[in-house]
Amino acid sequence: MARSETRSESRRPRLDQPQNARRTIGLPRYDPESMGRISERVARFLGTWRFIGYMTLFIVLWILYNIVAPSGVRFDEFSNKFTLLTLLLSLQASYAAPLILLAQNRQADRDRVQYEQDRALNERTVADTEYLAREIASVRVSLGEVATRDFLRSELQRFIDELAPDSQESAASEQ
């Protein structure tokens, strides 16, 4: 019996804890990512020639049927200016516009992320280029202090030229 008393006590709201302020209606939950993918597919299809062809064929068949069919089987009269067709097209447009906007917002988000990644890559590239330019400049400064091949050749040639008169004098003295 003690167990049942503790269960009933645990179900009662406690006075020492605040109540949940938000009472929500049990609305269905959905994954925004999957809804976004669906809206992109629909928006992509709405922007194709195939959709335009299907829609044109549907409208032509609708109008032809409601003009040619006997009066008893017509469901949208020409005398009423095809009110039902107008309603259906308005309904289709009212659903298509938000789906297209949602797809555009998702594309804008992807473009923003791509732009930020490109900007970060460009900043790294600029930093690397500046680093390499500094390194090349330091190598040039260091090379300015090192003897070059042309400098060594000219010094060796000058040394040979200085030795040449001495070698001619020693050859003349041996004879």
C-alpha cells in the first residue's frame, strides 16, 4: 500500500517547484531539413518546362471538357468564367510561392556559408602569399651578402692575371 501512495504523490504537482509555464498542444513535429529538401524539389520542378507543359495540358483539357461536355456533366461552366479553375490555380500559386521562398532562403544560407568559407580561404591565401613574399625578400637580402658566381669568376680571373706576370718571369729566369 505504501507503494501506491508514493505513486499518487509523485503525480501531483509539487508546491516547491514551479509549474511548466508553457502548455503546448500536441502538434505534429517535423524535421525542418527534410521539409526544406522537399520544398527545394517542388520549387525545382515548378521551374521546369515539364511543369509548364503539364500545367498547360491540364488547363487546356479542363477548358475543353467544360466547353464540349454536355451540360449535365460539366463541373465548371464557361458562363461562370471557370471559377473552379481560377480557384485551383490560385490555390496552386498560394502553395508554390512559400515553397519557392523557402527554397531560396535555403539556397541563400548555403551561399552565405560558401561565401564565408571562400573568404576564410582567401584570407589564408593572402597570409601565405605575404609570408612567402617576406621569405623571398629575406633570401634576396641574404644573397646580396653572399658571393655570386660572377663575382667569384672575376676574382679568380684577376688572381690569374696577377699570377701570370710572375709565372712569365720565373719561366724567363729558368732559361
